[in-house]
Amino acid sequence: MTVDFGLSVPAGPPRGQIARWLSDLDTIVPRIEGHFRSLWMTDHFFWEDAPTYEAWTAITYLAARFPRFEIGPIVLGQGYRNPALLAKMGATLQALSGGRLIMAIGAGWKEDEFHAYGYPYPRPGVRVEQLEDTLEIVTRLWKEPGKVSYQGRHYHITDAYCEPKPDPMPPLLVGGGGDRTTLLAARFADMWNIPDANWAKYSDRLQVVRAHCESIGRDPASLRCTWFGRMAIGATEAEARTRGGRWTPEKAFVGTPAQIVDQMAPFIAAGVDYFMPEVLDIDRPEVLGMLLEEVLPAVRAL
């Protein structure tokens, strides 16, 4: 089994240092070429008053600036963009990037963003129904020839075109761990993800999503299982925990390179083969060195 890595980039620049987001990427991304295959951006509007970039604009920039990498959002909140427009946005970026988009989407969860930006925030069951409509609309617009119509519970399209069709069609990743969301992943997705999960939580949800695959007659091995979260590496465990802060081993990979490899091992043994970490302090040479020279080779040797 080949294990792939994608780098989740920071949500925005440090306060008062707008140019640093770009300069750090220009330093780091060339160093990880050949080790990482993709760049990812979370889809949030704010974290209190911390500088935060809009995800689709950011990944479009990343696609143009770093043409050797695949790009994707991890993951889009479905309620933030009209589904048909999102399908068109995805088809356009897939064409202009030369086929490097991974379209990743979930039901959305950060309630304060919805309210602050004027979006309705319905109960979870409704948001999952909206996600189902979104997945139907996106996949139909990408696959069906000519005019496309669909009447869902919450969204609809009437005689809508999506030309040119994305070729190849971007892999579709569904993010989320709820029972109904994992069923949608089994029905629609090429990839599945759950964020910030330790092995106990992940393994429980992994069993659910694979059971859904079997219930609909899909080979569970055809759904690629991925992990997104934070990684805090230190020369010592104490250093790593200080670097991680609130990102503890209960929801992140935290420790020395050897400890992080041990934490990742059960995921890989269970067939998880794509990791998209946000590596804390990756701009520090010693952190990047431990990642590239110790963690990644050991993981790939498992």
C-alpha cells in the first residue's frame, strides 16, 4: 500500500504579517515536493479575530503558484455556496489546473460563521439533507450530458449546463463522521475523511462507513480513507506537547518522530493511506527536518 501525504496550509497569515503566509509557502512547498502530493485549505471565515483567508480563493492561488501539486479544500461547508455554482467552480478549476482538483465537502458545523455571514443554520439532519442534494447536483452536472435538472428537498436546478465537463472528473471527498454523512460518503465519494480524530474515534467511524459500503453493495476497499488534523513534532515529547498546545494526542499526532509514527501505525494497518496534516511550526527548519527525514520515511516503511 502506498501512503500519500498532503499538507494543510495555515488558515491565514500571522496577525500583522500579511506577507508571511506567501513567503512561508514559497520556502516550504519546494522543500516538500516529492514528499507531499497535495496542498489543502480549511473552509472557514474566521477564528475570532485571527486573519483567515477564504478557502476557494486560496486553493485557486495555490493551484497556479504550485503547479506540481494537487489542491483541495478540507472540507467545504456545503451551505456556503450554491451547489450548482460550486459544480461550475469545480469544473473550471479542474480545467485550468490541468486536472489537479480534489473536491471535498461536508455538511458544515461552525455555527458562529453561519450566523455572522447571514447563512441559515438549520439542525444537523437538515444540513445532511442539503449535503445530499449538493452531492446529487454536483455529480449530475459533472456527468450528465446536455441540460440537467434535479429537484431535491432543499436545492434544485432546471435545464442547467456545466460545460466544459471536468475531464477527468475530480475525486470527490466527503468529510464527516455521522451515520448519515458516512452513508453519503459510501454512496457518492471516492474518498472519506474525518477530522481531528484519534485512533479510537476514527476506527469506530471507519467500521460504520465500511458497513455502509457493504449495505449498498459497494466494495469498501473502493472508498479511500483519509485523515486530516494537526501534527506537532518535537525532539522530545515535552517539546511536542508545548508546540501542540490545545492539540493534544487525544485529537492530533503529537510527540517525537518515533511517537508520531507509532500513533499513525494503526491507521495505516487498517488501510488509511492518505494523511493531510497541518504541521505546527513547519516554518521552523528543525520541524521540517524531522518531518521529512524521520517521520515520512518511517511511515512509508511500515
